[in-house]
Amino acid sequence: MKEDKTPYSVSLKKGQHYAWCSCSQSKNQPFCDGSHKKTDKNPVIFKAEEDTDVFLCGCKESADAPYCNGSHLNA
């Protein structure tokens, strides 16, 4: 598992739904594996509007979650 809080570079496929982990407990970062059930957090569900490469937040502090907005630079 990644120990730093930098973003994850991922390829998204148009029309596919994704569940971004907001609790930091998933062993499948940056995606949800159900570990949030032991926390008060919930995953962020989103749908890719196009085939694209993006950076998903790794520090869990982004105001634009699930996408990185540079908050890890201050985390």
C-alpha cells in the first residue's frame, strides 16, 4: 500500500462507474473495497464522461474529490 499522500494516476473508461475511497482504509486505493463500513465515511461514486487519464486524490483532503486539487501539498 502507498504510504505517501500523492495523487493516483488512473485511466477511466467512458460510461464506467467508479467508487473512490474517502476513508483511506481500502487496500485497493484509490478505489473502494468496502473497508469504510468500519468508519463514518462513504465512497464517492462517479461516472466517467469520457475515456481519460486523471489524478485521483490520495490525501483525502481535496475539495474537488475524487479528483486531486493539490491539497496534498499542504497535507
